[in-house]
Amino acid sequence: MKNPTSRPVRLFTFGLLSCLVAALGRAEGSYHLLNEIPVGGDGGWDYLSVDSASHRLYVSHATKVVVIDTATDKVVGEVADTPGIHGMVVAPELGRGFTSNGRENKASIVDLKTLQTLSKVDTGQNPDAILYEPGRSEVYTFDGRGKTATVFEAATGKVVATIPVGGKPEFAQADPAAARVYCNIEDLNEVIAIDTKTHTIVNHWPIAPGEEASGMAIDLDHHRLVIGCSNAKMVIMDSATGKVVASLDAGKGIDATSFDPGTQLAFASAGDGTVTIAHEDTSDKFTPVQKLATERGARTMTLDTVTHKIYLASAQYEAPAPAPAGGGRPPRPKMIAGSFKILVYGLDK
């Protein structure tokens, strides 16, 4: 005897699968420009970070952090007195933010409500990337010229470790469940793994075929690092073993990478004006799904994992100067004053 409900069940299942396939299709290859947020001012920039819960985007810019409301795309404040700012991270449960001030070899501890600096912590030379590790409630600054990582308590600012890393550290990620922090060592073409309990380096892993890595993102569920390399490669590494499991071609001048667990998409932003987007089909297979055109020089990026929007910093430039008569690299074009902005990209609705 036939089950009288079998046909409706099959139709419902087919309809559900069709919806899932359609949703995946939108996620794979449909990022487009949503908005441009004017910021203005002079000076360069570096890392961006987003706090999804509070709808805040933090943008390093010259000697301050610009704070943007991501619900309205409006500038709502700033954190001042951060000379040579590289980046800002937050500990929402503490109501604190932390900045890496490269020119003064310090990290600022900031009240997130008032955006006022509460205190400063001495770090190694030129703190660049900065990371909040929630497992032990500690902050890591990765000190470019000092070739160290400075670790301090988020609640008190007390320095608990200074870790020699052997080379120039770039971006880093934390896996609290594994008690590890991972960091790119750019000039050694490797990733180091730091034990967060002992504050010691427990692994050195080569990134070949990648070279001179800067950006790093992490897929915590599948234990994968997404590494952006200067030789136009996006490298996927197993964060448990250090094995490189995949490598994709990407843009020239990669600076940042991101990973969205909601869409299983990985991103690599490059100075050539592209973002390479790949879908994680399996933990060892990443398929390119879009080469998003942005703006030349828009190399730094962050991701809001709730809205799935990506944010990139950009500016307008004067016509490039001619190359020197004797040959060599032409000088960098000069940024047009007041043209600094944030580009917002998102999925089709």
C-alpha cells in the first residue's frame, strides 16, 4: 500500500532543497557595492574590525580610530591619541577596546561607551596586528620591528609575557578551544602556533606555495586557516597539523582575509582592486566563486558575520608620477586630501 503522505513529503523536501540551492547560489558570486561611507581627513590607514553586536565598525586612520555605526553607515565618534594606529579590537564583555599604536610602542585601553583612553600598555617596537584572545581574556600585540608578541591581561593591562617570534609578525587568529594563537611570520614564510597557557611557540609551519603572508582568517568549526600571501595566493592550512590543504590564485597585493561561517565563504582583498571569494565545499576544497571588483588600493578589509557585509578602506589618488629616468620603481601616487572612505559590499537580498 502506498503511503498517502509520500508525495507531499517529497514535494516539500524538493522545495526545501531548491530554496537551499538558490540561497547558496546567491551567496556564491553575488557580492556587490551597497554603499560608500565618506570619512575624509588626511593620513593612511590599516586594519578594520567590526563588532556585530553593537553595530560598530572601527577603522584605523592616521592617529585615531574612526567609529562607524553599521546600522546607519554614519561616523559616530573617534578614539583619539593613537599615534601610528594599526588596528583596534574589542572585548565586549569587558566594555573595553584595545589599539596598537605603532609610533609610540604602546597599546591603548579604551572605554567602549565613552571612547576615552583609560590607560596605555608598553609593548615591543611597532605594535602592528592586535588580537583579543577570549579564552584567557588576554590581548596580543604583534610587534613588527621588535619581532615579538606582547601579551597583557585585558582587564588590568598587566603584561604577562613577551614572546620572541623570530621574524616580522603580521595578522593573527585565536582558537580558544585549542588554546592556540596563530600568527603569520611574513619574512620567514611560516605560521607559528602559540600555546595560550604557557605563552610559548609550539609549532612552526611553512606556508608554501604561499610567500610573505599578511592576512589570516580562521574557520573554527573545520580548523582551517585562510592565509593571504603576497605572491597572489590564498592558502588554506589545517590549524591542527599545519598541513597546507589547498591553494587558490587571488589578487596582487593581498593584505586581508576573512571567513564567514554562515555562508562558508572565504575572502582575500588585494591592492589591485579585487576581492577573491571562494566557497568552502569541504574542509579541503575551496572553490572560487567570484572576483569582486573594488577600487585600486582597497586592500584592507573586515567582515560582519551577522549581516555578511564586507568593509574595505579606500581613497582617491592623484595621477601617478612617472618612473625615475634611471629606471626603478615609480613613486606611490599621492592620496587626494579628504577622499578617504569605506566601501560596503553585500549579498543580493
